[in-house]
Amino acid sequence: MGALHAGHLSLIKQSINQCNHTVVSIFVNGKQFSPDEDFEKYPRTLSEDVIKLESLNVDVLFLPENNEIYPENYSTYIEENNLSIGLESASRPHFFKGVLTVVLKLFNIIQPDFSFFGKKDMQQLRLVEKMVQDLNLQIVIIAGETIREKGGLAMSSRNTYLQKPDGLGIIYETLKNAKNTIQNGERKSSIIHNQIHKSLTTVPNLKVDYIEISNAKTLKSVEKIEQNIIISLAVFVGEVRLIDNIEVLI
């Protein structure tokens, strides 16, 4: 959606290294915002984005207008009814319907062989993979690692809203500590959940939205950790909502 940062650029570099041609789309998709979210103030930095893309020698920048993606009387949407349950959907029930719809439209317009998505938005990544599988799309989805600020905070376009981001590396530190606890033998999700919650509640002005310990493939919550998992969380820092996750291999 633009406001490009090092996380986006790492995915673009992956594409440049692996593909003959690289197309970048920038489109702030109103269909994935609810009326009370930040669509109007979402960072839009097109001039800076173009400079960054030119420096990487990106082949094509696709900049559709809203009425080109959603013409008058538009009424067709994509929904997934398994992996989309819980996690982000619990707080943003509209979100993935809008995401999958615009991603499929962009796939149909651009016709890529490969598409690159970051692991920071792990549920989104899994849903796009599932859509490609279920709808027999001839596209390979490639996952990119989460890129972080120096202090550990996962990079996000919304980080520009933060007044004091430096102290928020504790979010990732908390996830890493939880991973270490599991690797040292703890298998009860409730204990891991409580450990994370206790750590995060020490941060001033931070409110936990959710903490979930989920099966890495199905994204279903687990009470006992017996297979590979993903620990996912969302927090509010003031009015700014941040997400992060960490994979734990068993």
C-alpha cells in the first residue's frame, strides 16, 4: 500500500534477484479498512516511494486508481472460511475479505509467476497461499523474513505514527523469550501466554489486543505445544496498533 520501508524493499530485492522482471503495485485498498480505521490518514509517500523503486531499477510501478479496481456497482468479493477465523479477524472482521479481493484482482491484472509476501503478516501470508491453492492460480508465493528496526520492532508503515518507537523492541524480545521457554521444554500454552502478557504489561501506554499460540499450518490455537507453532500478538501503543509473531519449531 505504499509508504515503502526496508521490509517492502527486501521483498522487492528478492523479486529482482529471482525474476526476469519485477512489478510493484501501490494501492491503498479501502476495502480492507473499517469506517473507524485509518484509511484517510494512512501514510501516502508516493514521491519518496518512486525514488526508492527507481534506485532498485524496478521494471514497472502499477498505480491504479480506486475506480479502476472497484468500478461503480462493484459487488464481487473473495472470502476464506477457515484460516481467516481468529487472530486478526477477531479484531478486524472485515480485513481479509478486502485483502484477498484486491490481491486476486492484482494477480489477474498483472499475471505474475511469483509473488512475494512478508512473514510479519503471517495470517495474511497463509491466506494468500490458501487462495492460490484453492483457486488453482498458477503463481508461486514466496515468503520473506520480517525486517526490523535497530531495536527489534517489526517494520511497518504505521510505525510513522509512533512518537517513541525506540522502547518497543521489548515486543520482539518478549516473543524471543517465549520461544526460548518453549525450546527449554515448556509445553503449556497458558504458561507461555501468561509470560508474554506479564512482560508486555510492564510497557507504559501499551495495551494487549491478543496473544495467540497457534499451529503453524492450521493457525488454530493449541493448548499443548506438540508441533511447530506461531506465537502471534497484536498490541495498541496509544491508538497505534502493531502486530508481530515468531515461529517456533518443535
